[in-house]
Amino acid sequence: MKTILKGTGVALITPFRRYGTVDFNSLNRLIENVIDNGVDFLVVMGTTGEAATLSEDERNAIISFTVENVNKRLPIVLGVGGNNTQHIVDVLKSDGFNGVDAILSVAPYYNKPGQKGIYSHYKAIAAASHLPVILYNVPGRTSVNIEADTCLKLANDFDNIIGIKEASGNISQCMQILKNRPKDFLLFSGDDLLTYPLMALGADGVISVVANALPKQFSDMVNLMLKKNYNDALKIHYKLIDFINLLFVEGNPAGVKAALEILGLINNNLRLPLTKVSKLTYSNLSNSIKEILDSEK
């Protein structure tokens, strides 16, 4: 199953108003900003979008709003995952997903299945989905790891499992996937800081948090990597690493929401159990953003 996904995907945040309702005006502003600044595809209803705290009505409204406002200018990847396999299958069979180009499905969390259970979980999802499926491996959040052998078996066994977002931080595991993957199977970095080294090893791009705030800078780096212009890309990588580290020092999406407020794109509101970053981190983010933007004048 062919797909046009490659390069910089942005894991969109969900802006909230002061009293917690979804801020669609800010969401539209964010969508236009990332599109205008060169990202290649959008990812909605992921971890960074605080999907776990959204009601079904809110999720549906955000998806419809995003599809309508993007208006086919870029591909859209939708987060459809969980730890209840049958529920995911039911959703995939009952929802038309109009305007969505692929789904991103996180490894089943909390239940802590073994590799056989993980394989069977994704086998059921692949059978139920008429859209391409991207696996999402993030052991730090799920407590389970999609091992390289399991990923490769899924990639070889199911035509509509087209790639993996790899956020394990295990470069050795990523290299095993890259070395042995079938033709056209994609590997996206799920860790902004590892995008450069993983793309140097052959990864196809990134699903990025940073690109919410600095879409042009991060997309420029990724595009240079795709062209194998490693030297110029490395300069951008090192220019951004302090900012990237600051984004995650008090958790995601708390850091990027603070950065987006500093940039004047949203109000810095999160839903519990997440809380705003400290004043010190906010100040450090502000200084880091100023330093990056001043360097480009």
C-alpha cells in the first residue's frame, strides 16, 4: 500500500481556552502556521494533542475541523490506539475517516502484553482498517516495547502496515528495523532530538513536537537530511538542541504549549493532570526562542 508520507509530520497540540474548552481559533492559526512553514503532514489526536483528556464529541469536532481547514493541502494522520483491541477494531469498522490518509496506533498500554499479544493486537487492527497503519512504539508511556522482530514481522505480513513511529530511544533497535525492513516500509523518529542521527541512518522523517513551535527551522533540517546534505542539517540540529531539551524538561505538551504562547499562537492552557511549566522553564524557553530567531535575522 503506497503512501505519500515522508519528511516532517507535526504532532498537533490541542489549544484550550482559559476555562478548558477547545480553542478552535487558535487551532486554525496553528494549522495555517505549520502549513505555511513547510511541514509535510499533520498528526492529530496523539499524545501531544492531549487526546486522553478529550471527550468523544471534542475529538470528533477537532478531527472534522482539521480536515475541513486543511482541505487536502497536506496528508492527515489520525491517532487511533488504545489497550482495548476490540474497541479499536469497532471504531475502525464504524468510522469512515473522511479526509484522513492514515492512522497512527500506539502500542497497547497498561495491560503489558508480550510480543505475541502485540503482534495479534496489530493483526486485528490491520484487518479492520481500510487506511494505512503506522505503528507507534513509545515504551516510556506504554511500558511495552515493540521489538524489532515484531515490527518486521508485522511489516512483512500486512501490506497496510506501512511504517512505525519509533520513540523507544533505542538506536540499535531502530537500526535493526532500517536494515531489515521491506521495501517502502517507513521509519519516523518519534524523538525530536534523535531525528538527525536516525535520518542519517536511513529514517524517512519525524513525527515532531518541536515543529508546532518552529516548523520552518525543523522542516528545513529534515529536508536537508532527505537530500543528504548532512553538514548544513547538522548546523540546524545543534542550533535547536537546547530548545528541544527545554521543551521536554517538564513534560510534553507542557513545554511546547509554553513556547507557542511565547510565540503568540495560543494561550498556555492544559488539562489536568498536566500543568504549566515553571516560571524558570518558561523564561528559559523565551530566551532560547529569542536566541534562535535573532540568529536568523
